[in-house]
Amino acid sequence: MEKEKAIKIIENYISRMPSMPTTVAKVLKICNDPQTSPADLNQVISLDQVLMGKVMRLINSAYYSLPNQITSLVRAIIMLGLNTVKNLALSTAVLGSLGKGSDFQALNMEGFWRHSICAGVTAKLIAKHRRVDVKLCDEYFMAGLLHDLGKIPLNNRFADSYVEAMAVTDREKLPLYQAEEKVLGLNHEEAGKLIVESWKLGRNIIDVVSFHHNQESYTGDNRELVNTISIANYFANTYEIGFSGDRYPEELPPALMTDLGIDWDFLEGLEDSVNAEIEKAQIFLQVSD
């Protein structure tokens, strides 16, 4: 298929997607302001009963296992932290638009999201190990969760061709993104970039979605984040946690891990922690759904 034709089909798909909810857009804007306080966020979320309900469900879920139920929204925001609330709002919007079973034709929805969650929790554990500011660790989780977003419109709009791309992956032992290019003319990085740009999800998410298979060509300011998600994605594929359709992932340049001060022994030691965190993160997504 010609690339231009495929892009037009994806752009048409995106144009018919629900726009980013007003409340979510406001939450993202407020949380990106360094002067923001929990009271500012409380003011916006309290006007959206659905999002407010999700925040309260999350703080009182098994994920946090608090001894007493929290009933105050502003206290919930303080305890969760601005980044967690922002990510809850964002994942609510994403799952509301792209999380339906009808969006998964060739890929298995449960396997896809488990892979995505694995990439997110692995990235967050790597960030913690590297002593990344605790306020930013949830950004690593969300970037990992969304890195393969472009696969959803590809396998929704080109279901038969996507099955063919996965067959090419198996037959020729190619990374899936290269098989996508062979069959469809474009890959999930390019399709995902169109979505996250349309939703204005921020430079960090755009860069991860656009470069997690092409880190070496990346020259922006989010190199550590892009590299971390690339490693987390490779870990999820190698250990076959969930299913992303990528049975033959491309080996990562050795310098990628060296630059982050980690090695494969460290990653192998994460397996139990990753599986435990995945179960916790499932609760996060159930609240978002």
C-alpha cells in the first residue's frame, strides 16, 4: 500500500475519534504548570463527576491499601500526587477512545494492554533505580503505557493487512515495525505520532511514540525517557509478557543500557517486581475504564 494513502486513512480515523475531553485537557494544562497546587486541580475535577469518581476509586482501591476510606477530593489529590491524577485523567481519555474491543481486530486486546502495562511498569522501575525524581516516575509509566498506541488504528483500519504484517514478521523474522512498513507503507510509530499530536499529549509522549524503535536517530531533549521506554519495550517482548505482535524484536544497541547505567542482569532481576507491579497497575486501568 502507498504510504500517502495509508496516512490519509489513518488521519480520517483520527478525525472521527472523540476529541480530548475538556476536563482532561484542563487537567493536563494545569499539571504542566509548575505553580499548580492541589486546590487548583480540585477546582477543575470537582466539576467533572465522572473523573472525580475515578480519582476517589483509585485512592480507595487495593492499589493503595489505605486503612481508612478517603472521602475528600483535595486530600485524595494530595495523597495521589499531581502526576498520578494527570495520568489517570489521560488514561481515562485514551481508553475511552481507543480501549474498546472493536478497536482490536488482529491484535488481542488483553495481550496488547498487558504488554503496554509491562513496558510502563518496567520503565518506572528503571527510573526509580536511576533515582529519577519521584514526581517524574509516573511519566515513565504513562509513556510506556502509550508507546504502542499507533498499532490500534493500524489493526483497526487495515485488519487483514495487519494479520499479513504479523505473518511477515514470523516468516521473515522481522521486527513488527519493519513488517508494517513492508505491507502497509507506514509503521505504528508514524501512526501513533499522528494520534498523540492530534491530542496534544506533550513533547515527551510524542517523542516516545515516534522514536522507541529508532532511538539512535533521536536528537531531542527526552533521550533518557525514549531510551528507557525502548529498553522496557524490548524487555516485555523478550519475556513475552502480554503480546504486542512483535515476536522478533530488534536487538538494542549495547550503548543504550550502558548510557542508563543498567545491564541485562539488572533487567532479569526485575521480573518478579514487574509481574507484581503489573497486577497493581491493572487496577489503575480498571479505574480508568
